[in-house]
Amino acid sequence: MQQSLATVFVGRDAEVAALVSCGRTALAGRGAVVLVEGEAGIGKTTLLGAAARQFAELGLQVRTSRARELQQDVPFAALAGWLGTGDPPADSDPIRTLLDGADQAGDAAATHEFALAELLLEQIRAWCAEQPVALLLDDIHWADRSSLAVLHRLCTLADRLPLVLVLSARPFTSDPAFAVLTATLTTCAASTIRLGALPDAATTTMVREMVGAVPPPALLRQVAGAYGHPLHITELVAASLLDTGDAKPPTGFASQPVGSLAEAIWRRAESLSRPTRDLLPMAAALGPKVDVVELAAVLDGHIMEVWSAVTEATDAGLLTMVDSELAFRHDLIRHVLAERLPASLRSDLLRRAGRVLQTTGAPIERVAYYLSIGGRELEPASLQWLLSVSDALIVRAPELAMRLLTRIVDTAGLDTATRAALIRMRTRALLWNGRTDQAEATLRVALRHRPEHADDPGLRWLLAHVCHAQGRLAEAVEVAETALNTLDLGDADAARFLGLCALDNFFLERFAEAEQAAWQAVALGRQSGNSLATGYGLMALGAVRYTQGYLDEALEISTESLTVLQDGAGSDQIDPYVLYAHCLIELDRPAAAVEALETAIGHNRRMHGVYLAPNLMAKARLFLLNGRWDEAIAECRACLETADVLGYAPVAHSVMALIGIHRGALPPGEALIADDRLGTAGYGYMQPWVTALVHETRGNPEPALRLLVETHAKLDGGMSASTLHHILPDIARLAFDAGDREALHGARTAADELVAKQWTAARSGIAQLCRGLADRDPDTLFAAAREFAHCDWPLYEAQAYEDAAIVLAAGGRGADAREALESAVRLYTRLGASWDTARAVARIRRYGIRRGVRGPRNRPKTGWASLTETERSVAVQVADGSSNADIAAQMFLSRRTVQSHVSSILAKLGVRSRRDIAAAMTAAGR
């Protein structure tokens, strides 16, 4: 029985079997990634179709999509097909809302695109939670960069999901973004299926199934010229059948030779009626999809005539249904047909399509693409259409919007208002694409060399924001203040400039100026109904109060700002959730803080993802204080996986380094690299804190104390002031041991001043710890421990007990000191803080007090179980490559003592070298 020429599929059994095996792997809960690679027309699409049917039979949820050449400028267009039937309706789906450009174009594409990427990945996880999933994406060599970025992340996640991800591409793609994905595929050990020519036997089978009979030798000789290329074979057979005028070639078959693939394709088209033959090149020039209504409108033809031609082309196998849409069966077919149209006629057709489709409801990015062809100016109607859709176009096709706006912004004869609007739109498109330098140049040329634009508040606002986006905050304030002083602004515009001044003055630590501008922004914003300006002002005001230590007032203001900015307006400037959550953390309300942060994280994932990182770091900081260290590390790692737009990666490294130090591991190098980006300004003490503790672990307490004291003096009164008191217990401990009464008095005074501004249990605990050490009063230190227990800061509680033990030991109260030490060690042990335990034991040993022997007495004589607790700690560090000097500093022991432990370990394990210790640990499963 003869099959449709477009559906014959032979010779790929091994490839299908390999994909089915990956599907079974996904059913078992393990992910797999496969790249199908081959030249155009070799059968990649057909293979993916066969795989999709097999996956469905296995019970996987199958979702397919395809990248298209004409949609390379449309973010996430390649992945849109995955959001198919059965998903939520568009008006309730945040992914579709963002894809459709419902967001107004803001200040940077990162917000919108990162939010969409997070939502897409979250949706894929949700699908995988329901049942194993097969995601197939064809022609990724045409994929837009946003889709490639999502695929990059998805490849790294795939092995943890019940997912098979199948991608197809042509070889030798030169796009750098595609090269990054290719490197990721290599890193994650993705399988590669390279499709080559069909073997002769498969070619013969293919031809036999296409013609429905044993093919005559003459046909097989002609097909041999296709060298096993499936598309070429299909077109050669189709052209040959057309020559015979029958579906089946006669036995003595001979036809006119057909050489190239293009000739074979056009031979098939020539067999169609004249109207269809004339229509197909024009339809091909308009793109891969064929919409009968739109095509009739563009060609000014009757819809039934167009439908008749399209039906004939479909019957001939040139068009087919793809994802419920009519399209050319292959891009090569479309290109061959489109090339039959002269270039000038093709450009005129596309421009006409751009004009006609403005009123038909066609996708705006397609209309804009048609308008962008050629160098002609837009007529007034098209220009007004562009201005009306520019916000959505910047979101949905930013590169295309930028090119089109750049081309027409200098059109002669435009009135001042229209040109200013075009300059604003082009600038926003440049900002959206991250081209801040070009955006600034556009604005400065307009403001300096076009007098008619000098007083345009919209252009001045964009210039202020460009400076802000580049981190030139002082210049942003200057631009805003110049506008306020020289332009005749309405209340709404004035409020907006004042709000920006307030925020940037805060970040510049000009708190008085920030507060003054904030009050004015709030007043004018409320008066004019400008919620954005009101929100800016409230956020700046709340941030100042928080930094000054007035937490209740800061919380009240941040609560109001959340109400004002509940729709997310202004999120390109600051996230209101961050301040609100930090207030709750410092007010010792951890449960409420976690709830607020989870809401904030969900909000950022849905709409404004660039602020995911600061919220994750706030959660990590809370877990660090509450002793939930593994959870803190998880939040830090999640932060490192997000786009580091605001610079929170160094903070995440520092928090993990602090936990590592307390657990007895020296931090990696990245935790010690200084960073002064805006996102880390509120955590300015973190990196010096890590460095100071590293000094102490290496047996150098003097530089550790000096660095912490200098850091506190430098940052006190700045953006870090609200949490700077977290380092005071370490300053007080180091100062006490060094006999530095000045440093100890400074820590005590700073803590008392903070409590005087607002009492919290944690602040009170720190103040009493510093006071207890300064006064050598163990009762005050025990009171500090109780405060820390009340606010659930276990590390600080343990430190208070440790300091009490030292003060008691110094006073000759050995039994009480030992009891306090045991309280500290129990807490340290619960946290896994081995370094703190070793430090506490070493400190009290100086007063002649030792912990009693702990643990079982019937320890074996040899093997890993024979090692003491201290010997095991030494063995672990030896296996990690630490020297005796490093181990001595880390464990507060002498080098001679460490060498004694190493000798004992070698003897008990029956090995000869330090390298053998590592091997013995591995053999013991340690």
C-alpha cells in the first residue's frame, strides 16, 4: 500500500531504540538529554515525531516545540510550543502573560526574562512531579537566546528529574549562545545521535513504500543521486511520479532527469495549477506558517480562492499541519519557493504585509518584522501603530524593536512630540537589551543637540535611570536634581525624580539628603496619585530608619510601601519585600520573617526575578543566626544559581565560608575576594569577618581583632550598621583574650547604644555578652545566654556560655567553669561547630582546666574505630592535604602535638604515609 510521501520513515531503528531507552530511563526517575544532529532534510523532524509517539506509548507526558528562523528575535519563542493544551488559560497563566508582553517595558530585560526563565523551569518541575516528561525541541539552531539560556539550565537539572529532553540541530552552528549550550551538553554527558545518509537497503524500502510497489531500476538509479538524503529522495520520487501522471511508475519507467533538490522541489510545484503556483512563492516569503485569512488580506484576494490554492498545495505535500497550524513541510521547501520571487517584489510584499496586518490582530512581532524589511520610511499610520504597541514589542521582541526604532528615529519631517516619543522608546529598547552605553549616547545627543528636546522630562528621567543602571549613583542624583531645579515639572514627574534621588542618596549613604527627598517624594506622590514615586520615597525612608536601628518604625514604613507597591511597580529600582523581611529578622520574629521571605521569593519568581537573590540571602542569613546551617547553605547555593544582577554571589560565598570555618573547614578562595558592588553594600562586614576568622584559625588572633575593629569603625553609621553588631561578640572575645580593654570597651559601648535605640532579645544578648566580658561578670554572661536562647541564636548562646566559662576559670571557679564549658560544647556539637569546640577547650586549658575523658573506654587497639575523637579530626585534615602547621592552627594545638597525633594514627591504621591515611579512610567508608 502506498504511503504519503511526507510520512515514510525507514532506516532509523537504532536511533529510535536509543531514544526509547532514554524514555525508559526517565520512567525510572532519572533524566536524560539527547542531541539529534544532522544536516537539513536528513530526517531530524521525522525522527523526533517517531520518538514522540513512542514516548507517549511508554506513558510519558509528551510536549513538543520548534524553533523558527523568523522568530530568533522573539524571547522564548522556541519553547512556547511546550505550553500546549491542558495548561491554564492565558488570562490566568503568568508565563503566558509575560510571553504576551503584558508587562510594560521596564528598565532592563533581566527582570522580565529572568522571571520567565524561572517560571518555565518551575513549570517543568511541576510537570515532572505529575508524571515523567518528554520534552522535544526541533531546530534549536534557530532558537532565540532566551530559550537557549533556559535549555542551558534545564540540561544541568535534567539528571535530577524524570525527564527526557530531546533536541535537534544542524551541525556547525556559529552562534556563540548555541556554543555555550553545546558546551553544557558535553559537560552533562548528553547523548548525541548523528543522522547520516540512509543505507541503500533503507533507500530502496523508502522508495517502495512511497510508490506502493517494487520500484523500477531506472527510478532507483535516479534516486541514487540523492546519496541517501531523505528529503532529496522524497522530492525526486515525487517529481518522477508527476512525470508519469500516475501514482505508480510503469515497469519500463523513464523520466526527465532531476538533479538538485531545488529542481526537484520546483518540479513538484510546477505540476500545480497556475493560481496555486503564483501564490506559493508569496506565501513562502511571508514565513513558515500559512494563515489563509491573513494571506488573503495581504494579497487582496478572495478567501475561498486562497483556501483552494492552499488545499491543493497541501494535497501535493508542500504544506502540512504542524502543531494545529498549516505550515510548509520543510524550511528548505519554503526557501526554494521564496527564492522564485524577485528580491524587490519580496521586499514590497513584506512591507505591504506589515501595513495590512496591523488591523487584523496578527502578532505584533510579525508585523514589526515585515515593517523592518528594507530602508524605507514608515508612513504615518504605521508610525502611529508602532508607537501604540512599542511597550509590548520591546518586551516580546526586544532586538527587533530596537532595530526598527533605531531605523526610524531620525526620519525627516517628524514633529517634536513624535520624535521625542520615538527617542524615549528607542532608549527603553536599548535599556531593555542591556545596551546602556548606546542608550546614554542617544539621550545625550537628543538633549544637547536638539534644543526642542532639552526640556522633555521623559528624556531626563531616562538619563537619570541610565546613570543609576550603570552604578553612577551620584551622577543619577545630579541629573534628577537638575531636572527638579530647571524644568517646569508636574507633581507626578517631580515626585518620580525625588523618589530616585531618595533611593540613590541612601545607597550613597547620604542619609539626611535621602530622608529629605523621601518625605517630598511621598507627599507629592500621594498628592498626584503616583504610586511609583510614593513607593520609592517610602522605601528610602524605611531603609534609612532600618540602617539607623529604629526597627519598629522601619517595619511600619516597609509595610506601607508593600501596600503601595503591591502590583510590583518600580521593582527595577528596589524590592519592598527585602526591607520588610530584614526588619522581621532583626526584631527576632523568625517565623514571620520566613513567611514573608517565602512570599517574596514566590513573587520574584512570578514577576521580578532579579530580586530573587537578595531574598534568598535574607533567608540564608536568618538560618545562619538560627543555627539551621544546612538550610542556610542550600539558600546560598540557590542564590548562586540565580542571575547575579545585583551582586549577591560574594555574600553567599561569605555565609557558606563562615559556616565552614565554624565546622572546621577553611573557606575557598572566592569567599576572600573583596567586592564593592551595590548588592553587597548592606553586608560590608561579611568578607572581613571571614578573613578575620581565617586569621584566628591560623593562630593569628592579633590581625583578626585589628581587622574586625577597623571594619566596625569603618562601617558604623553606614548601610551595614543595622546588622554590624553581629560581629561584636567576636571582637569582645578576641579583645578579652588579648587584654585589649579599649577594643572591649568599644564593643560594649556600640552594643549599649544599639539597645538604647530599640530593645530586642538578640541586641540585649550581645550587649550583655560584651558587658559581661568587660566586667568579668559570669552572671551577666549567663543572662546573655538566656537572651540568645529566647531569640533562638544557638551559636551566640554557646559563645556566651564559653565566655562565662573563661571568666569563671580566670576567677578560680573551676567546677563552675567546667559546667559552663559543657553547656557551650553541647550547643557547638549540635551545630557541628568543631572549630568552636576546639577553641573553647584550648582557651580554658590556659587556666589549667581540662575536659574530663569522654566516650567509651573499650576502644579497639587498631583500625579506624581505635582513633580518638581528636585523632579522627586530625586524620580528616591530613586526608584533605593540610599540613601539620595548618592543623595546629585550626585545632589550637602545638605542631609537636599534631605530629604526635599523626604518628599515633599511622600506627593504629597500620600505614606508612600521610597519603595512606587518606586511602585508609576511603577503604573504611569515611
